[in-house]
Amino acid sequence: NFSLVAIDQVINAAAKLRQMSGGQFSCPFVFRGPTGNAGQLGAQHSQNFENWYANTPGLKVVVPSNPYDAKGLLKSSIIDPDPVIFMESEVMYGDKGEVPEEEYYLPIGKANIVKEGTDVTIVSFGKMISRVVLPAIDELEKEGISVELIDLRSVRPIDFPAILESVKKTNRLVIVEEAWPLASISSEVTFHVQKNAFDYLDAPIIRVTSADVPLGYAPTLVEAALPSVAKVVKAVKEVSYIKK
């Protein structure tokens, strides 16, 4: 949230150094910081700015969803010659997962097919994967709905080929992200899919995002504003034309 006090140095300096120097200089730094809400912290501490940074040519923006990806993507970010914004969720700092001790790198810009499916594609990233999408998939599978889950891992660049390939198989798409809806990552993904795979879609694309308001403090307002398991289940059923 408070990266905004340094946004001029990030957007106007680091992101543009390579281009403005005619390729003579690069700016290989990694900026790590938390993104998204972490409970009842109020509007100033509960924002998602990955789409802000992803709007800037010259930056790469990484948003890991689990410990294994966090290590592999961070190592790739450190050796990258350009500035990388590495955004994490505060509520995931206590998460545990298998992380190999040996050295490994995950490519920036390559999505991960977390789960294969046949009925609906869900595209998401970051905290939404473990906290919202995977529990929703568990509920949907109890009703016989097969979901293919794509974890973007990075939102600049975005692995559009992986998304298009999946949509051409399932013919339906739901995008889940925690940011506000206007000018979001889900907006960009929706545009690319309708442009390049329109004839494959059997239903309009649905986005599940936060409400277009500053996040409230009251727990009832937090629950109403943020993506949830119930909202994702409802969206998947809607694109599948299941009314119950």
C-alpha cells in the first residue's frame, strides 16, 4: 500500500531506464511487498496494486500463490536484468509447503496449470488460489463440475497462450482476482480471450473481483466486498447455465 510514496522512482525512473538509455543501462532490482487485504486493517491497508504496476512497460510483476512458486519465482526475479515487482500476501506468510533445497528457477511469464478439467476454466493468481478458488473447486466437483485451474504466477507478462488453449477446450471462463474491477488484470484477460477465442466461448466471461469501493473495516463489509468461495461457485454455475 505504501509503495505509492515511491511510485515516481518505480514508474518514472526504474521502468524507463533501459528505453531512455537506448539499451545502455538496465535496472535489475526486485521490489518485494505485500498486496491485498489482511483482515480488518481498513481501506488504506487493504489494496491490490499489481494491476497498477502491470500497466507500466518496463516492469515485470510477479504474484506467487504458494511457497514453492515463491522461491522459484523470486530467484528468477533476482537474476532478471529488469525491475521486477514481487507482490505477496501478508496472510500467506505462515503458509507451509514443499520447497526443494536444491536450486531451481521458475520462468516469469509462464502460467501453471494447477488442475486440469473439462467444463470450465478458472484463471487466478496469488492468495485467491488457495484461499478462494481451490475450496470453490472442491465444492463444484461434488456436483460433478470439472474445473481447469490456471495460476498466472505473473501478471506482466501474462501467459495468454495457456489461457486460450484452456478456453478452447472448456469453452467457458471465470477470472478471479482481488483487485477492483476497473482496468484490472481480469479486464485484460477478458479482452484477449474474446478477441482470440470468441468462437470457442459457449457463455459470456464472468469476473469475480472486489467491489468497486475502498474496503470497509467492519467484517460484514469485508465479507460483502471481497471474492469468496460462494461467489466463485455462483459464477461457475452461471457460465455453465446451471440455475440451482
